[in-house]
Amino acid sequence: MWIRGFSVLINGCILLALMSLISALEPELGSTRVVFQTNYGDIEFGFFPTVAPKTVDHIFKLVRLGGYNSNHFFRVDKGFVAQVADVMGGRSAPMNEEQRKEAEKTVVGEFSEVKHVRGILSMGRYNDPDSGSSSFSMLLGDAPHLDGKYAIFGRVTKGDDTLKKLEQLPTRTEGIFVMPTERITILSSYYYDTETENCEQDRSILKRKLAASAVEVERQRLKCFP
């Protein structure tokens, strides 16, 4: 009887350990989705609020403020990362005061056991582990050397075909960075909640409106910021 009880206890411990490992490898996505509309197609991603709550709050606030609109991917290293520029210097449109205030903030490095594999979103930073601001990478391949050193806060949910297009663009090398020779612009962005019912039509209308706005923003950019 004692041996049977001990066996049940051991099996229970093993099960908990396996569940913990699975949780670390595949964290649960929150219900929020963000869509970046680029000049090469859309990229949709979700957040890991239980893995990096402060990072998620900061990035999502910048999205809600329109902070990433007219920004760009300054780095595309095939099989490694497509990196979004810091909004303070990457946007082609001027920032308003609220956007600037949020963009100037940094977030604590929320490092985790989640692995850097294709589709993962990982914060950029300087040598200071708590220097992450608004630049982040979308992984284009597995990068285990980044594990535990950069804060993972979400993953791409749709748009891998767009990422593959970006990987095929011509590039140039500047120092350690592999950069596209032409600008990959985030024309506009929007977000929605997957748990909201009966919103498909509203999403479709909103997307069309934002696409039209994106065209106008780009037209004005080309006119005023050649």
C-alpha cells in the first residue's frame, strides 16, 4: 500500500514537471491580436501576458496610440530576425506628445524559459538588461543563443507568408546588422480581441478604413518627407 502511494506521488510529480515544461515552452496567448499592415503584406501577432506583463502593457499601449504607424523594419536577417525600429527614430511621421512620452519609457528585462523559435517576438535592448524600449524582433528561425537573454513577449499568429517575402528582399550589411536596401514600412496598425463575439464584420470595415488611411499617410509622407 505504501509502495503504491509512493508510486502515485512520483507519477504526480513527474506529471507536474512535464506540465511546467510544456507551459514554459508553449505559453498561452492572450486574446488580443495586433496587425501591422506593411507595404509587403499584413503580419498579425498576439501577446504572452503571463510571461512578460510589463513588456506587453508597454508595447500594446504604443500600438493603441498609433506609435508604430509609419515606422519600419530596419533589419531583416534571413533565418534569424526581422527587427522593428525604435519608434523614436524609425517613424517617418512626427510623434505627438502622448506617443513620445510612452516611447521614451524603458521596461525591465522580463527574461523567461520560453525559447527563441520562428515567429517569436523578442524585445531589442542595449547592454543594460532593462533598456528595452520599442524596438523588437520577429524571429525568422531558431536562435537558442538568445534564450534567457532577451525578453520574449508574444508570437506571430498570421503572416508568415509576409515574413518570407521580407526574407527574399535584397540586403546590405552595416556592422553586425543585415538591413534591407528598401524601406519596409508599417503603413498602419490595428488590434482586436479574439474573444469578442460578432465582430468579424466590424473588423472587416475597420481594416478597410485603416488601409485607406494608410494610403493617405504614405502619400503625405512622400509629399512632405521625400
